[in-house]
Amino acid sequence: MEQPAVRLARVEKHFGDVVAVAGLDLDIVDGEFFSLLGPSGCGKTTTLRMIAGLEFPTAGAVEIYGEEMGLRPANKRPVNTVFQSYALFPHMTVRANVGFGLQMQDVGTAEIADRVGRVLDLVQLGGFEDRKPRQLSGGQQQRVALARALVNEPKVLLLDEPLGALDLKLRQAMQLELKALQERVGITFVYVTHDQEEALTMSDRIGVMSGGELLQVGTPEEIYEHPATRFVAEFIGETNFVPVTAAGPDVVALADGTRVPLAASHPAGTELTMTIRPEKVVLFPPGGEPGPPAVTLPGTVTRRVYLGNSLFYDVDLGAVVVRSRQENAPGAHHFAEGENVVAAWEAASAVALDQ
Amino acid sequence: MTAPGTPATPGLERAAARATARRGAWLAAPGALYLLLFFLLPMAILVVYSFGTRTATGRTLLEGWNLESYRRLFDDVVVRVMWRSLWLAVLTTVICLIVAYPFAYYIATRTARLRNLLLVLVMVPFWTNFLVRTYAWRVILGRNGPLSTVADWLGFADVRLLFTETAIVIGLVYGFLPFMVLPLYASIERMDWTLLDAGRDLYASGWQAFRRITLPLTMPGVIAGVILTFIPSFGAYVTPEILGGAQTTMLGSYIQSQYLGVSDWPFGSALSFVIMALMLVGTVIYFRTGARTV
């Protein structure tokens, strides 16, 4: 296997009695856009800071391109960071901010001017060289922070919720821009965010963290379609949880005994949770439902909510209420509350979770 | 109907602005009155006296206006006293800055609880009268005081500190250190520490990060501390009077002796006024240049 850009081996970080990161093993591949996704306090920022050298692990090792970092300070690591609040130097111009890293590395004045100019063009901030940070908008400050890190041509760029302070429209535009930029410069990005949509939009792979642990690592599709734990399923997107009991190879029973196919190899009698995304549950008028191998269960619409681009229905299946989301597509049949329907899904769309 | 965005009655808006300004004037009035009565007025009297004439018997005549007192500012004795005051004040300020900066940095980076305790400790000396504390130094630095005893032990025979410039600087540093610590603390405490993280992340060593980020950003504190230390040191009266000797006269004592010693009010007034004007000009220039670096 190719050498990973960043390797974390059993990395732990304790702050006094608080365990911020509990035994993390992770390889980040050279050139990928990797996101660490989790709620605040899950240890994602601490993990990033340990890669940057701004914190040191209590135990375990951080390797960057095969080199063990140990207690090497931040200024001697081949990585740069885009900070959450940008951390632009308020007393320096944009030019001085962006040139700071090169200056510290004793790069010649002419080369600094050249590289600063080029990176500012890259982030579309040409002409802003002599402004102070406070004279820039939030989006422009964000670009300066990005330019200030990128100009050093780091092997790995670390980004700590860099879009968090921007408004929604700008954030969405920047997401696509960042991804395009990453592909253009070919640098490994490690991106920390609590925004699942952001992670899904940009990442080649996502690592989901909670309580200092890495719960699952995979592509956005893998994470979304095959969540490994209940937390992952719930944190990313919307989902249904249905309590079931294993009833044989790849068959489970709902609370009322109804048998439903589900890929699971647990011994019969094991209590499990079946998770299925609302958009995978399709509603049909009785008699109009597809035949096997689709799973079909009759039920009644108990709630209908109109969201504009889609609608969701809560459907009482007897044993459990599941939510179904349907695109508001042309010609789509809309159901009314109280209407009898058949809920259907492909067996492969549902995932069995340990409780 | 009025167009959207234009106030219905423009006159009302102006009246509101005037009312705000009036309220501001009332708030400033007590302070302004105080300064007028007890600063500007005495100052004016001082200026008037400085052009007066001293009689042979030491009386001041407010007639025969002349510039004699201002000419005498360039006498050797006066220039020597001025240089000495300037030198000792600069020395005091520099020592205070060197001692106070790391200390203020230390305080600012402690936990909130320890920080408050340390700040209280910085201010504890103020609970005792300045005169008493300065007299205490006389004991410490005196011929049979603890310092000379220790020096004796170490084999430095006959160390004489009291009534020297060294004693004055020790006393001034001791007295004015809190005035350096507090503004420095305030500006360091306000620092955004992620800026230092950013500096380190951008290849700055600890020292480079301090010089390029921390120091410039805490410059307002440095400037405030320098002004608060330098000005009282330059015009110090009590400390040089108690710890200094006849050979180490500073401006404060010299001015005092013009009034109470030789009864030369015009000259004392001229000296006071010129020094104050110089300090004012110096402070304004310092603030202007300082404001630009931040």
C-alpha cells in the first residue's frame, strides 16, 4: 500500500481527567480530501491540532509521510492550518499575513512577492494586498487564511471548520470552491467539520467521531448507505430506527412478529435495530405495490408534511411508525392523512445495527 | 406620505442629535469644572509668575515682566539636573519594562483564580503609604541595613547604596513597577492566543512569534506602561528626596527648593511649566507614533 499522508496510531489525548481523544487509528491517503465529522466536543479539533503540532498526544504516534512527529513543534512540521476564526494577524496587511510563513522560512523577498501574488490570484484576492484584515468581509478573510496556508505549499493542509463563520449561501459556494481548489493543487486536505452536508459535499472519505472515538471511516456513500453504528446513522442525514429481533439467516421479526428480510447474521433471538432512510421507503396505493424481492408492508398515513421540494409522511405499520420522504416530482402521487398505503423498500436499503 | 428611508420629520432627528450632545456635555461637566479650577487656573497663575521678577529679599513682583527665568533654564546646574532626571527616569522605565513584561505575561497566562490573586498581590503595596514604604528602603539600603550586612558577608566591604543614584533607581522601580505591570497585563490578557498558534503553524519559532505577533499586539500596553512609569519617575520628588543625596538632586527636589529654599518663584514656575509642556508634547508624539504601529 502507498504511504499514507498522515497516520495516527493509537493516538490518545487527555486534558486532566478529560479524555478528548481515545485511541485513534487512522490512515489518511496522499492527495485525498478527508473530513473528520462529529458534534462539538467529539475530539476532532484536538485530533487536528495534534497533527499540526499545536497539541501533543498523551499516548500514541502521529506520522506524516512516514516520519514520526513525536514532540516536533508546529513550526517544524510540513503542514499548515486554516483556523476556525481565521486567526489573521490584525496588525499586518494581507500581503504580510500571506507572506509570513515564507518569511519565517527565509525565502527571498522577490520570491515571496511572486508567490504571494500568485496565491492571492488563486483565491481571487488580487488587489487586496495592502488591506488590513478588519477591512475585509468574512468571506475575504477566509480566503486570506486559505492563501496564507496554501502559499507554503504544505504536504497536508489542515482546516478547522473554516466555513463555520460564513452565511449559508457563501458557505455552499465555498464548499464547491474548496473542493475544486483541492483537486487543482493536489494537496491532502484534512477537514474538520460538524456539518454533515459539508462533509458529504466535499470529502473523498469521512471519519465520523464521537466521544473521542472514530466510529466509522468511509466514502460519503459508504457512511450514508451503510452506517456502522446508530450514532453514525443518526448524525448523518435523517433515518428510521426500527427495533427488530433476528429470526434466522437474513430474516428479522418486527415487534408484532412480521418477518422482514434484512442482511444480518446474528443468532436468532438477538435484539437488533434496523435503520432505513426515509427516502428509501416508497409509498404505493394498496394493490399498486411492487412484488418481491421488495419488502412491502401495509399501513396508514398518520402525518403528512409538505416541504416544497419534497413531502414526508409518517406511516403506521402496526408494529412501528416509519417516515417516508418523497420527491415532489411531476406526476408524483400525494397521499392524504388517514389514507391506507403500502410502504415498500428494497431489502438492501435497510441496515442492521447492534441495538 | 414620505418616501421610504427618509425620516418623517428631519428636524426631529437633528433635535435628537443635539439632545444627545447636550447630555454628553452634562456628563463631562463635573470633570471639566474640576480640571478648570484645579489644573488650568493654577497653570495660568504659574505662567504669569514665570514672567515676574524676584526681588533681592526673595519676594515676587508681578511687574517688570521679563524672560530672565526662561534664560536661566540653560544654566549648567539646571541642565545637569535635567539630564540626571531624564537618565534616571529612562533607566527606571527600562528596568520596569524588562521586569514587568515577563511577569505580566506570567499572570495573564494563569487560570482566572490565580490571576486575580496575583493581581491583588501586585496592588498590595498601595495599601501602605508611599512615604512609609520609601523610608523602609532607607533602612534596607542603609549603612547597617540588611543589604550591607549581606554584602559584608560576601566580602564586598563598605557597599554604599543609600544616597546614590542606584538607591533612587531602586526606589523608583519599586514604586512604579505596578504602573507598568497593570497596563501590560491588561493588553496581554486581551491577546487572541490562536494568533500565536497561527504564528507557530507558519514556521515561526517561539521567539519569532513573540517578536512578530505578541509584542506588536501588546504595544498599547507597553506604551501606556512606559508613560505611566516615565512621567512620575521624571518628576519624582519623594523618592530622590529620601533615598538620594545632595549630589543626586532630581527635578522635583530642585523645583521645590526654588519655591521653599531660595524663594525664586518666577524661576520655579518657568521650570515647572516648561517641563510640563515638554512632557505633554512628548506624550502626544509617543501616542501618535504608537497608535500607528497597532
